[in-house]
Amino acid sequence: MANWHTTFDTCAPMMTALQLHNWIDLLQPGTASDTRLFHADSSDRIRMCPEHLGQGYYQYIPLQDDLTLVILDYTLNQDFAVETTGPGDSLEFTFHLHSRTPNQTIFCPDFGWPSFAVIPAQQRFFKVELFFKRPGLVEHYQNFLDRLAPPIYDVLTSNMGAMFRSFSRHRDVSSTAEMAKMIDGLHDTCNFRPFVLPASKPTNAIWSDGIVMTHAVSSPLTKSMQLVIENILNCPYQGRTRRTYLRRQAFQLMKLRLGAMEYRYSRSVDALYVHRASAILRQEFVDPPSVEALARLVGTNRFTLNKGFHRVYGMTPFSYLRECRLCNAYQLLQRSNLSISQVAAAVGYRCRSKFAIAFRQKYSINPKTFQMQSWSWAG
């Protein structure tokens, strides 16, 4: 279970900290007989959301020593800001059924590094999650890497190299198998702190390139996945038969999730143009070319480029540019002493208020509130 430093966000300049350090401290033990659950067994671990926070539950279903199925469905009464530190030894496949990003799936390693998130009030979160634990993660990482589009894999290789050089233990990587072992090694960096990058890899390049991986680990929920999830939610068995059935469905769901990556990238239209154009936007997000000029730079036209961006990223080039800017702003607010106006200008916004609106839409928190809370956490 992740450790959570917890605060409420009421859009005030500062948040009122709750002196809690573990998310489970907020949840109350539940029982397998609770009628809100789709199905349950005495071996499941049930945790309920207390009424003063909201409503809903987490249901942990152990399937084997290194695999846990989680079904969660909750809604909070107030905006909830959290800094998380996971156990650091697992890989999570998340399938969003209802959330801010519905019908999306996420491939998410847990290296135990601190992260920040805001859970908005009155937003239902209904998800199915698969947690695979070490030591058997290398195979999963290689299966993921083998399905990445070559330009995305190249970005990952470059950034991983920069990261490992900062740890003074870089080694050459010539295959996805070796890269998978490198990624698995990051689970041993539980005391990770923001690393100092060599001059050959500027910090802002790492932050912008992080957008590449954000999209690489995301994939739409397909009809085939939905059918398997329905099987999981409507499991008709109990006891050992239930566990065997759910384990079979869990592995099928993971297989479909990885297979969807191959379909997405192998059949993408004009993907090469898109990858070249997105690299330009990540480098020139402060003063980017127009869409027409961008299309000419990569050798295509505006219509084809827009179509390709929708296919590969599910968004327009302009939306991708905005993500580049906000990703960099997020890091600047955490790691610099710049004012909000200076951060806005540094990432290409001429108007502070427009920047604040965009930041709030993406991260569900005002940039000044986020900055002040980040500094208090760092202190």
C-alpha cells in the first residue's frame, strides 16, 4: 500500500494539512458481505471510504504471490491533494471505467518515487487494476518495450541513459532485453531524488520528453478488454475456483492491453511525420511554428498531420503543444523560485490568467497553490 501525505484543496492559497502519512489510515475495514461489491470472498481485503470523506471502496483480491487484482469505486466530497510514495516493487495495469480519463488504460511501474496528484470532488473513480510484483517484472517490461514505436523507444533509451549516468552506473543498451533489466533496476532506487543531468541532456528536454512516455504508457480501452473486465466484475464462482477464474481473466486482460499497442502503432497513419513534428514541438514549445509551418518542416500537409496526431496521440498538435508547456511548468513550479508570471512566460504563455486556467484544467489545482504546497513538502 502506498504512503500518502494528505491535504485538502479548497482553492485557497494554502491547503490545510491533515497529519496523516498513510492512505490506509483514511479507509475503514470492510467486509465481504457488503452489498456494494460485485462479488467477494473471505480472502479479499476490503477497505471503505469513511462518510466524512465520501463514499466507495477498495477491494484487494490476491490471485497469486506476485499478482493482486484491485477493484475500486469511490467518489470524494472535497478536492483531495496527495503526495504518494508507493512500495516500489510492482507494476500496475490500470483500466479506467469511470474517471477524468474514462476508457483509458495505463501501464505504470511503481519505483517508490514521490509523486503528486489531486483527486477532484464529486468525480467518480471506477477502475480495475492488476498489480504484478517483483521479482518477475523483467518479462513484462520487455513485452512492453518490444511493442513501442521505434521513435518512442529511442526517446526512452536516451532518457534512461541520462538517468543512469546521473546514478554513475550507466551501461550500453543494445536490446530491449537489456533495457528491461535497466528499468527493473530502478525499483532499487527507493531513495530517489531529482537527479542532476549531464550537460548533454538539458533538464527541460527530459521534462518535455516525459510527455512521450506519458502517451506511450496510455492506451484506449478496447471492446475486447471491456468484455474481459465484465467477466471479472461478474465472476460467478467462489473459493479456489473463483481465484483460478480471475487469474485467467487477469492474464488475458494484460495480454489484450499489450496487444493493443501493436495495433495502435503498427497501423498508425503517417506516424513518422507525427513523431518528427512532436519532437519539434517538445524542443520549441516556447515559440513554436504554426501547424502549417510544422507540417512543411516534416514534409506533409496540415490535414495529414492533424489526422496523424489524432491517431497517435488522440489530440491535435495544439493540444500536444499545451501538454508540453504544462509539463514543463509543473516541473518549474516544483524546482525553481520563479514567480507564476515568470513560469508562465518561460513555457510560452503571454497571459498569466490563461496559464492558470490551463494548469488548473490539467492538474485540478491552481499553480500558486501547487507551488506553495510543493515547497512545503520539499521542506
